[in-house]
Amino acid sequence: MPTSQALDAASQRGLDLVVISPNADPPVAKIMDFGKYRYEQQKKAKEQRKKQAKQGELKEVRFRPRTDDHDYEFKTKHAREFLEEGHKVKAWVQFRGRDIIYKDQGRDILDRFVEDLSDISKVDQAPTMEGRRMTMMLAPDKKK
């Protein structure tokens, strides 16, 4: 249908001519209420953003070089829950003052952390030093 004819039909009905797919050959247009169409599009976009935000949430777990066994197990249990919910986990060891000489103990804690959670996660970023912190990232393993 020619554009002028479609515009006339839309105005007779009190509606708008809305181009749905401008890149198609020929372009696809519909006679509808443009306000309602815009509202539906905004609703879809909002739902997409909501789903995207839930998926990529980042949780953090903090250790010190000489973290006790009970504290370590408690934090590992929380990290396991986060991973099971589908969140990424950022684990880091904070070195304060003279703790910086215990980098090897910090590395051991992170290695043990990876080993304990290896059944449900994979290493997203290997342990690296960032100033006085040693950080690493774990992501949930989809196949397990």
C-alpha cells in the first residue's frame, strides 16, 4: 500500500502509522496507537535491563594473610552460596602494615579458596597484586 494511502487510513481511524521495520525491503509499517507502542517498547527495555543487572552482580569476600580456619570456612560457605545463585565472586587478601611480607600466605589462602570451590566455579581472573591487595575473580561454572 502506498504511504499516502496508509496515512489516510490511519487518520480516518484516529491512529498513527508506525514504522516497525525500516530496514526491510519494503519497509514494514503498522496502523496503531503510537503512545501504546512506545509504552510497550519501554516496558520490554526495562525488563531486559532488570534481567541483565541480576545476572552480572559481583560479590566480594575479604581475607587477611593470617585468617583463621573457622573464618575462612565461614567466608567460603558464603562464597559458595553466591556462586550457586549465579553471582561472580571477587576474593581478595588485604595486606596491612607489615603483613606485606606474608604474600605467600595470602597466595596460599586464595589457592585453597579456588580448590575448595572448584566443583561449582572456575577462575575468571588469576590472583594478582594490586597495591596492598591480592585479588582474584571466580565465576559460576555453567556446566556443573
